[in-house]
Amino acid sequence: MSGAVVQFWPGSGSVSTADIRDMAEDSNQILYFATSNGLSVYEKGGWNIIHAERNDGSDNPDSVPYDDYITDVEFDSSGNLWLGYSSALQIYDGYSRPVTISGNDRFFVRNDINELEPVGEAMFVSTGTSGLYRYYDGDWFWFKPYSESGPDANFIIDMASDRRDNTLYIVSKYSGAFLLENSTGTSPRFEKIDPGLLPVGCEDVVSNPLGGVIFFNSSEAVVFYGDGNVHNFLNLSMLPSGAGKINDIAVLHDGRTSAATDYGLVLLYGGVVVDHVTRYDGIAENNIKKVFPDSLGRVWFSTKKTVGYYYSPVYTQFSSAEFVLNREFGGMSPAGSEDMGDYPVSSDESYSKNMPDSSDLYSEKSFIDVIIGVLWPF
């Protein structure tokens, strides 16, 4: 392991629970964790745990969060916080009363929120077994299952968007995967994806910041660019010996792939393993459930016991272009030659005091990091 691990055990002012459903980051680099025990917020090394407030023992639509069991969290293009629950949807702009849509409103056919997915200026919401809804330009649209505009599926369990063209990709529980090219158009129509192009039994899809989306199951992943353009992306043979299951995948903006496996956190670059973090490196257990990179280059992960993040320099080679930038930036070492050293590993929350502050993380990086931070500042 060439980087550093920081872990947070639930309780004692840390994350509310290790049962993380999803994570989102706002424009101020504040992280929001949707959990089964409230909304956990991480800002500048500190945690804030927010629980639902009851109103005389009843649900309080003005409380953010509305319920302590949060199924999903996302931000839309206007910076509004969207929270999904098992019985409601909530939209919050940060200062006024939240918009809370519950069963009492009879707005959705079903009010259990499966997934939220921002696509450009639109937000897509999958609810129970009633298909998909879209909020765009102040209007709601229901993609009624098996209708002219809706997919031939009613139980949407995962969604992702291709950020190049705002194509929406969905995965259903029983009926395969679909894409929606004209995602904000007036007459959108879903197109079913040939199941032969995807991993068998695929139920997961994630966005790829470098273009396309990634479909995966527990043993393999493909990157899908549309129009049948599919490439093998990851499989168990590319992972360290002992890894027998892929639980989650995320791609960092620098091109590294982070894979949550049953044998630790694995980082790959160009299909080659460049880091493997296991219990030998101090993490609570080898079975990593979820991974999610933030804008500072940290790879957050969750296990059954803890939540934490891993940070390391970018794996890359340097070229003459970086030597030119080296002179322009005042004599720093060329990319790839800077000696980062090995940070000690800690499972103690107090260790975060010894880590670089989030605002200083880029100063620890090589030049290629600096360039990537300029090209992808989000």
C-alpha cells in the first residue's frame, strides 16, 4: 500500500452507522452520506449527524431528513439536495422549507424511492415497482411502465448517465437494461439494450467520468458507450489473488478504477493493479461494500463495521510536458518522481488530525494531479 487510510467507527461523534446507502458531494466539497440511521455530513475533518425530528410523534414534513432511513442522496444542477426514503421524497435548497412528497400527497403511484439520478438539468426518480419519474424545467413526467414513452419494465433498481451526452441508462430487476437518449425531450422513448452485450445477470451500472457507463456484476464489468460500442473493463482475473467478488466499482477523474471486493479495496490504472488495501494495512475487514471517490482524490469506502477513505498519489508516468510545467511551477519535482512516502495507517478517528487538510490535499500531489484538478475541478 502506497497511500494512507483513515477510518471512522460509528458513534462518538463520527459517522452514524457503517450502513451507507449512497454518498453525494456538494459544490463546497461537503460530503453527505445517506444511511439507515440519519444523514451523516462530513466537512473539513468533522462529522455532523442529523436525525429526523418528529412532530408530536408524527412524521414532520419540515424536518430534514424526513426519516432516519435514507435510501439515496443526490444534488441537482441547481445545488438542491434530494433525499429518497422508503416512503417519501424530499427536495431541499438549504434555507427554505423543504419540499416533501409523501404518501399523503398521492403524487407518485409508489412512494418508496429506489434510486435518484441527475442527468444534466433533470433529475430522474425510480419508485418501487411503478417505474420512473423525471423532474425537468419545473415539470414532472411519469414514464409509465410498458407505455409508449416508458420502458418495458416497472422495477428500476439502478441508474447512471453518460456525462458526454446526458443519455440515461437504467437497469431493471427482471427485464434487463434500457437507455434513454432524448432524456429531456418532449417525446422521449426508451430503447432496450441487447442483453448479450452486458454481463450475465447484471443489476448494477455506474457513470464513468471519462465517458460512457459501466455495467457490472459480481465477476466482470464492461464499459458501454452506446450504439453497441462495448469494451471489457474489469474481471476477476485482473484482481489480486483471493478476490472472488466485485461489490462495487467507481472511476476517479484521473483514470484510476477503484473496486470494492471481498478481499479489500483494489485500485487499477490501465487495467493493472497499482494498490491493494486489506486488513494487513489496517482496515477493519476485507469485505468492502461500497466505494465512492470525492473531488479531492480520496476513495471513500464502507465495510460492515466502518467508513473511511484511502488517499494516494496518482499512478502515472511523466513526460517532457511535465518537466516544462515543473519549471513554470517553481522547481517542484516532475510528476511521478516526488517521494510521497508511506503514511501510517490508523483506525482511530483522531488520526485525521495528522492527515493533510482537505484544502491541502492537492499540494501533496504530482503535477499530473494539478493538471487533472484544473481539467476536472468538480
